[in-house]
Amino acid sequence: MTHLESELKKLREDTEAMWHLVISQLEKTHTALTDFDKGLCREVIATEKRVNSMELALDRNCEHLFALHTPVAIDLRFVLAILKINNNLERLGDIAEGICKYLLSEDQAYDKQLVTATQLDEMFVKALAIVEDTLTAFQGEDTKLARTIFQKDEELDVINNLANQRLTEYIGQRPDNIGQALNTLSMIRRLERVGDQSKNMAEEIIFYLEAKVLRHGGNKKKKLH
Amino acid sequence: MVQKSQDIAVATANKLSANRLSLYYGEKQALRDITMGIQANTITAFIGPSGCGKSTFLRCFNRMNDLIPNVRIDGQVTLDGKDIYRKKLDVYEHRKNIGMVFQKPNPFPKSIYDNVVFGLDINGERSRSVLDQTVEDALTKAALWDEVKDNLHKSALALSGGQQQRLCIARAIAVKPSVLLMDEPASALDPISTAKIEELIISLKDSFTIVIVTHNMQQAARISDKTAFFYLGELIEYTDTGTLFTNPQREATENYITGRYG
């Protein structure tokens, strides 16, 4: 294995480690919601610092790779993709932290009727599955699986789009619980962003493996000059 | 018949072209059925591992391989659409139109001035004003004038390696060729001299068609418009430099430029 190959391998391993950590953060956030576990919320918020430091380390490693190895072709596309995926993962960490902050601000567990009516729990399960699928696609260099992320993201969009109407109906029935309803809307908006970030990561996986740019509806071959 | 008319069209549309070119050193085949066209006023880089045929191919354009015993060439090489291996070609006249710069700077043991005017001198140019003007023009184009204008009659061998190489470029362009062939022109130079040569090559593109053989892939990426990758005497891939270094279409190219074999 060349020096460059071992550096790229390490970059891949570090990225996967960050991916696992972010998935764990989202899982804990989901558990904290269903069990109304404030201790777990505090743990997620504390662990967010690790996510941030991993982001900085990955950025620095990419910088070193560019400066010291001047990668080309698939190696160049891989490092470019990691730079962006790293940013997406950090945002996912922020989303978990943000939801935990909402949970910490509550005095009691979320109303089950509210959670059911807005499909909040279902949305969490789908969002987590999407992030896990992007990791599997990355690990297996599987662009077919990466392409399924776009459809799954749309399922989250549907739930998000129905949220306003559902919450209006809920608030009509339970005007005493308007605070939880508003926080639920904020959580739904954040979970919708999990889909967007995962879609971005799927696009980067396809870019590095196939040299195709899918961002902004493009599907042409990318040319860097 | 259709193929032949297509070949002629390819040859005339390009400054330089090779059509189904094969070259043999005795029994050994060094180039295999190469077809490619090089447009005027572009920089084209040839890359590939040692022994892949890139320098051999470069030397086909000024017929330097003629000097090697037992060389046999099949196929066609053209300059401005005309076959340069035709029987009636005057090779010396042809070489005036194609300058060459080598890996190791090779100034003559003469003054800077005499090096630059060497080609004109042996072609009988005696006008002092023409020679003076040529020296200034060639050294200016070679980005050397400001450094040597007060020492034109000093020995060229007193110059640094980078300056000597720029002098060789000045000498090559003094006879006003339309093509410049460069065989690893910066590989014996330090990074600062290399950067100067690279800037010089880019600035010369407006006046010349430049073909450069280099082992330095970053150099090819930095300065060339198109890059050709050769392997075992074959032209594997030839495309825009940006595309070749970001998204090569052939696995062999990718393996070579990413350092996975070679």
C-alpha cells in the first residue's frame, strides 16, 4: 500500500467513525424523546463537542492530503467528497443536539397523541434509517443504494409538509399544550433536514464513485479545471 | 476511400497529427498504431512510465529518429496537413520549423548572443540589426532578457541551470519555428527555475504549438491544455487535461496518475 493509499484509508476510517458517532447521537436523541430521558439529552449535548472536534480533524486531514499528496482522479474526488460529507455529518450532530435542547426545555414527556398525529416517531425512524443507508452505501461503494436515498428523503418531506395542518388540528383540540406542539414542529423541521443532509451525502458518494454531479438537478460529468 | 478522406480531414484540421503510426527499433516495436491530432497554439503533454514511447513519439515530429540505425516507421505524421515522411521533404528545412528543447540545458560554449543567433548565423543571416533584434526578441520571449541584457557577450556556460534552459528556449525560438518540442525541459531544474520555465511555456503558447514530455504529472496538469497518456507504446488516453486528471476514462490512466502502478 502506498503512502497515499494508507492516508486515504485512514481518512475513510475516520469518516466512518464520525458517521457512527452521529448515528449514535440521533439514536440516543430518539430514545430520549420516547423515554423522556433528560440525562440522555445531556449526554448527547456533551458528546456534540466530540462530533465538532472530529469535523475539525477531518478537515485538517483533507487539507494535508491536498497539500502533501496532490490527489488526482478518484482520489481527488474522494477527498472532495469527504470534505462535504464531513460538513453534512457535523450538521446532523447539530440536529441531534438541537432536538435534545427542546426536550430539556420540557417539564413532562411529549403527549402521545401529539407524537402519533404528527408521525414524529415514524419520522425519527425513517431519518435514522436514511443516515444508516448512506453509511452502508459509502462503506460498500454502492451507488445503487445511494440513489435510493433520494426517494426516502421525499418520504420525510411528505411528513414535514403535512405537519402544519396536523398541528393546527391538534392545537385546536389541545390549546393547553401549544408549547409542546410548537417544539414538535421545530423537531419535525430538523428531522426533515436529516433527509436533506443524507441526500447531499448520497450525491457526494455518487460523485466520487461515478464522477457525476447530481446537485441542483445536474447529471453531467463534472469537469474540474 | 471514406477512411482515407477522414484521415486527410484529421490531418488538415490539426497543426500536427499522427495517423496509425507505428515505430520499430529493429525487431522491437516502440510505438503501436498511434493516431492523434494536436491543435495549433496549444500545449500538449505526453505522460507515461519510462519506456512507454512518449519521447520516441515526440521525436517523430522533427524526424530525429532518422538518426537512429534500424528505425522503421509505418503510418503517417503530418505538419500543417503535409506528410513529413514524404520522400521530397528537406529534413533540415523541416527542423527549422520545429524547435526542440532537451532535458539537460545544452548551450554551446559560446556567448549568450552567439547562442541565440546560432541558427540564423548558419543560415547566412549577416545583418547586425536583424541579429540584434532577434536576440532581444527571443530573450524577451524566453523571459531572460532582463537578466542578461548587460552581459550578452559573456559565456553562456556561466549562467545558472534555469537560465541556460531559458537560453536554449530562446535559441530554439530565434529561428521562428511554429512548433516547440520539449523533452522534460524542467526535470533537471530547481523548483524556482521550474516555475519560471512553466510560466514561460504558457506565455509562448500564443506564438507556438508546444508539445512537452514530462514525468512530472503536476507539471502536465498545471500547464497543458491536453494530455496524452502512453503505456507500452500505445496511446491509452488523450483528452483535455482537466478531464484526464479528475475523471480519466481508462483504468490504466487512473492507475498511473494515482500512482497505483507504473
